[in-house]
Amino acid sequence: MDIDTQLLTTAERLFDQDGFNATGMGRLVRETRLSSRTVYKHVGSKNALVARVLAERQRRFFAHTDFSSVEALFDSLKRWHADNDGARGCLFFRLRAETGGQIAEIEAAVAAYQQQLHVRIGELVAREAGVPDETRADQILALFEGATTAATYRGEAVIDAAAACARQLINQRGAV
């Protein structure tokens, strides 16, 4: 494993398990067994590192997630959750909440993730409902994000429940 991959993998695990504030650069140095000089040379700063971690997480999430249908979307979420990447809820929202929107790098990463998710769900709705529908897309987005969080304490059954609601929304005729 190259140094960048080692740093990003370790940092993501630490940010995901313990949060932004509890994950200091000293801890990253200890966990990776690299020198602090090497770590800072490769990541620059903690804020730059978290931005890179979130960008990589976003890339993996969208490569993993199937937006071909409502069923495929929620099945993807179940697989993501089962693989433990999603078992603690959405890392983007947790880091934003923890930092109170005060770190520009996290804000930018969350905005990029949210925008991409919104666009992809909007495209799914237009394709499946046969017409673009911003309200319906927002409803399915809310179901998806809610299921992401609720699955952490209710289990995967809540993802199935959200998928059933999303299917009902898609099947409705006319504007909702």
C-alpha cells in the first residue's frame, strides 16, 4: 500500500470511528507508523486531509451506488450499510455537525456530496416517473438520508421501509 492510500485509509477509519475533533494529527502519525514529517508532506494539514478523505469517500460511494431504479438505490444503501461503511450513518453529515459548519474544507466536501446526490436522485425520479419532479426527488432524498441514519439504530429493515415509500412516490401519477 502506498503512503497516500495508507494515510487516507487510516484517516477515514479514525474520522469515521472517533470524529474530527478526537482525531489529531499525532494520532494519525502513531496509527500509520510514519514520521510526522512524512504525514504532513503528504497531507498538508488536518483540514486538507479531511477534504481528501471525504472526496475519496464520495468517489467510492457513487461508484458503489446504483441509481438505475428506486429498488437499486435502496439495495445499494443496504449493501453499503452491511459492508460497515455506512453503519454509523453519513460521515459527511456527522463531520459537518461536529464542526458546526466552521471548517470550509468540510463544508465544501459536504456541499459537493449533497449536490451530486440530489442530481442523481433527480435523474432517477425523472426516468422512473417519466417527468422531472423536484418535490418527489426531495422526498426520495429525504427517505434515503433518513434511512441512512435510522439504519444505525433500527437496522436494515428501515431501509426496506424507506424503499417501499419511495416506490409509492414514484408510482403516484401527477405532481405530488
